Amino acid sequence: MERWAPLALALALGCGDVGPSTLEDPAGSVAVVPRGELDGGSAPVDAEVADPAVSITDPMDGASFARSGIDMGDWVAFVDVSVSVQGVQTLEVQVDGDPRARVDVPAAIETVSLALRGNGTRTLTAVGLDASGLERARDQITVEVTPPDDGSCHAMLDALGLDWEPSGSQQGIGDPVYVQPYFGSVAFRYVSNDSPTRLLMDCELAPRLHHLAMVLEELGIDEAIHIGIYNYRCIGGGDPDSGTCTPSQHAYARAIDLWGFGLAGSDTEYVLERDWIITAGATCPGTATEEADRVLHEIGCRMYEEGIFETILTPNYNDAHRNHFHVDMTEGRMFIETGVAGVDPDVPGLGH
């Protein structure tokens, strides 16, 4: 007992350099143990298990955030939510009851980044879960999301750092703009040109191409080779002004036909007509057999899964699309259109 005398004296005097130590038990709870009660690695004496708790420390309840950032072609409010946690295994963060993120808890404070769309009051909830996934604690705040100072499409192109200028009036195009063909590190080049040239499009197509370029960068691609954006015609041909046919999205410059993709730092190109393998069954995820086919499937499926375009027609669709992806912004249609029945699917209409 004599060897504990100096420590007992120190505790009695309240010396600041002798404090508690924390141990994590096998179940993940936190035991708070005075250091003087540990003896050579033996079990703690009278360990006190901390109660599970979560607390949102930032932002403050009632904070306001403007939709001043851009995500997936939309104005959003980026909000970092910091949560103090103890005695839980997993942290789940919800927006209006919808789970947005779930992370293991290695630290006392966790931060989760959210992109909030739309205006109005939003409820942010932090939920602490134990190792079995049961809720043990929660905290909740509300924040206010307000409109951007300038929510125009032109302001979005500026915010994305695109080099653009308004175009004069163009038949069929609601908001015509010329955009330089560089989106990040990805250049958009017309298939018969030796170098990229500026693109005429409806303004709202540009943020979609910017999002596509980010996907292509992840795949090591620095060139998107296309066969057209603007073409004032009907689906399958004809004059939109005739009233006898359905205008193509190309007539509004709200579509692009993607012929192939060039790998950065090489002369390698993945070309749909040559490298996409027609297969029966669902297009996504598909059953790619070669690297080029795999990459092309990943591009097509990610355009769908991430909502970059509403309609994606692949070479699976019909013989009019054997050599390109047709992608457009048709409202109310969110699908990869396919109807494979052997090599040449029988699908009514061209749909582009």
C-alpha cells in the first residue's frame, strides 16, 4: 500500500496532472476510469460506462444557408454538420427523416457534409446506433435554406467556371449560348474535327456536360467525342414546324450524341460502334466482357444512376444508335431506354 501514498496525496491535493483515462470495452461503450485504479493492465475497478449520447454542435439551431453552391446541375446549400458522439458505434445523419449519411464513429466529433436542395425549413437529425444497429441516442435541429442571390442558368455557368457567351437567337433553342469545349480536363470534340471547337447549346445542357466531365475524369478520360448537339429536326427526320412529327431534343439543343471517349495520356479511344458489346438483358450493370466495353457501360450507367440526363439510349436500343449514346433532358423520363431481344431489339420509335 505504501507505493500508492504519493498518488493518494496527489489526488487529495487535486493536482491537475493526474486525470481520468478512457478505455473502450468490447461492446464499444466507454469506461471512465481514474488512472490510480489501473494496476499493471488488470481490469479497471468500479468502471463507469458513459451513457450513449449525440449532440449536433454545428450548425446552430435555426441557422440559415443560401443555395450558393452547385451539385448535379442544381443550386444547393452545402452544410457541414458536426456531431459530438459518445458510447455509440455508428452515426446516421438524416434530412427530413431521410438518411443521407452513415459513418462509423472513430472520433469524439464527426462531421458530415450535406447538399440541401430546395428552399424552406429542413430538419437535420443525428442518430447514434449501437453495434447491433439499434438507436441509442439522437439530436435534432432545423435550418433554413434560402434561394441563391442569382439563380439564373447564366450565373450557374459562371459559378462552374465555364467559358461561355450568349448566342444570338437560334430557332428552337430557349436560351442559346456558345460554350468553349473544355469542361475541367475533358475536351468535347466533334468526331470529324482534329481539335475541339465551341459548342452551341441551350444553357441548361452545359451543367449536365460539366457533371459528365467529372465522371469521365474519374475514369481517366480527357476527351468526349460527339456527333452533334443542335439539329433542328424531328425524331427520325422531318420539319418540327410541320406539325406532323415529334421534335427531337436536338431541335432544342438539349441533347448530345456521344460517339466515343479518349483516354488521357494515350491515343486509345473507346468507340461505341466498335467496343460496345450488344447483350440481352438489362443494360445496367450489364455483362461487359472486355475493358473498353466495361468502361462504356460504366459511363452509360452512371449517367443514368446520377441523374445527369433523363434519357440515355445506348447501342442496345436499336440500329439507329449502334454508334453512340443519345442523351437528353426530356422532363419526366428517367431511364435507360432498352428493349433488347437478341441483337436487334424491336422498340417502337427512335426516341431521340
